[in-house]
Amino acid sequence: MLEPIAYFKYDNVQYAMTATEAALFDTKVGGDLKYWMGTLTHQNLPLAMFLERPDVGIQPWGGATSGRRSNIDIINYLGVGIVTFRPEEEVEPPELGDYVYRTDTDVITAAYVYNNRTSDITPDDNRYITFGILGRSYSVAYVCPGGAGQLVWVRWHTPSTPQDFDITVSDGSVISVSVVDVPDVEPPDPDFYDTNPGFRPEEAPGWGKCKSTTWSEWIPEWHPPVMMGPILIPGYWTFDKADYSASLDVEFRLTPDERVRTDVRYSSGYEMKSGYGVTADCTVNVTGSGGVLNRDVTPVQNVVAVFPEFGFRSYDRLLTPARADAYRTTWSFKPNKYSYYNNPTHFTPLWYPDNEDYTVPVAVFDAWTPGGMLYATVSDSVHIDGSVFDDWYIRVTESG
């Protein structure tokens, strides 16, 4: 991964920053960096390098290639390049991006507002930013000291069908949105006669991660008028910046199905024979700090697994949560329609080679915050040695 760096002096301090670092720093200083260094940190630096195709969980930049860009666009799209020697068609990662949403999902859309006046915007001004989304208007009140800025955000639910549309913001900006389906192509039932001579598992793909985000907003405090002798000192507003953060923790375990009787557990994991099933337990936990409310952060809403026998392409399984609305919950495979016992399992192919790890990666995503989406890729493995036929042969031999 490549990231250009800019060297500059700000507030009498020398800095060296990537585009992402500059955007994150700008959110901390309320837009002041963009005000003074905007052409360098928010135009030349981020637009010096960006992706033209998806890679490591980052979507390609399809916006303008000139002009100052927003902090959200920079953090999620710009100022990054990839050197790769792998064909583009080898891995097709899930679509992960700030303005690519999944169907039937709670999401958060944010806009950055800037007060270019010297006077403050206080609660007395009744200032709102209005988001126009699919025929509905969402108005969000905000305050802002003079010469500063902040994010304003809205939580809403995406439609159940894929579509492209624009979100209009009352400050004149437009946010282009794509709502897409989550890929759901369940694998076929493994067959006794299936073969795959010469197969060797590929390296498990990784779609990157963003396990923490930060954002802030201005909080007003009213100081009432007071009498100082015969003089009335009028009331006034002051502002404190509230800094928020959210984080994602993921633990994933791939284990032999409960009906496997010949698996072996080691300190490093499990060993089993091919042809049996494996189960998945993925525990996710989304937390916030700084006074984060439920309106500010959504739970994880999608977990998808892919499998080595298909080259981590073509087929996947959507995991299902123990509680759909919980910020901490465990996700597992759905019941397998080819399982005699209707177990939540995935059957490994009989032909899977011996002395190889059977590795399953899962993409955990759609936990939305004003600072972007939290997501991660995690993998776990079971070691394959022998096949279910070995157990059948042993049982037949022992029975005479």
C-alpha cells in the first residue's frame, strides 16, 4: 500500500501527514486545518493517489479529480495506492464503502458543515441541516462556533431493493448512494463422486478492516445573565467539543460439527477428516465512548463466509445472529438444507487434500457510525487429515 505524505507548518508546528491523517486531524481541530491548508491537505494530497478498482476493502474513487474534498471522502477513498501482482479477477471482495449500502439495513449518513462566519451559530438561531432521502426529509439541528465546523448525521433504513439515488443536503451538497444486495449464493450439496485432482487451497482473502472510528460535535452551554452591581451582564453561549469514538471487536471460531466423533483438539486448533461438516461462531461487539447514543452507531448487520474449495468465490454463506438488534451477539451458519439433522453446518468436500488447513474467512460489516463503517475480516481453520471413508472402513472392519 502506498500513501503520499505532505510536509507543512501549522500553528507553528512542523507536521508530516498522509491524506488520511490530515483528514482525521482536521476533524479534531474542527475544520481549522482545511481552512488554512485546504488546497494542500484536502486537494493536492488526497487526489495525488487513489484506487481505480476495489482492493483491501477500499472502494475506487469515482468523484471529481479536482477541488477540495471532504474528510469523509478522504478517509474512505483518497490518498492511497496499491501495488499488486495478482490478477484482478482472482478475488471479488464484498463491496465496502462509505456510500455503498446494503438493502434493508440501518445506516448513518454524515455531512460536514462549516460556519464561515465570525459569529457563532447558537441554539437561538434554530439552524438545521436537512437530508432529502427517497422522498423523505430528515432535519438535524446543529450549533457551531464561528470559523469552525463539524459533522451532522442522520440514521435511516435502506430500501429492500437495490437502486442508485442521490441524497440531497440543504447546504447544497449531493451524496451519491448505491444500495446493493448482499451476495447470497449457498454452496451445492457435496457429492460422493466429486473430485478435484491437483487442488491446492489458495491463500485466504482479506478485505481489510476499520475497527474504530472517531467524530465530534459542538455542545453549547448557556451562561445566564447576572447582575454586577447596577450593571446587567447579558447571557451568552460557550461551546465545548464532544469527542466520540466507536470500535468493533470480533472473535471467530471454526470447529467440527457436533456430530463429528473422530475430531481431535490440539492447543492450536482442531483436526478432522474431510467430508464432515464445520460450524462457525463469530462473536461481534460494537461499543462507543464519549456519550455515544444508539442513534449514533448501528450494530453489525451482515457477516458473510466464503470457502476454499470454491477458491473463495462463486458461493458464500450468510451467517445469522442470535439477536438481530444486539450490539454484542454471536453469528452462526444458517441451518443447512442438505443436513439430515438440519444442523447449522457447512460440509467440507470429500476430496479436500490431506495435511492441509481448511480455512474459512468471514467478512463482518455494516456497523455504521458518523465517522464511517466499522468492518473486519477474520479467518479460522481446521486441519484436514484423512476422509470420512477412513471412519467408515474402521467401523466396517471392527464389526467383522
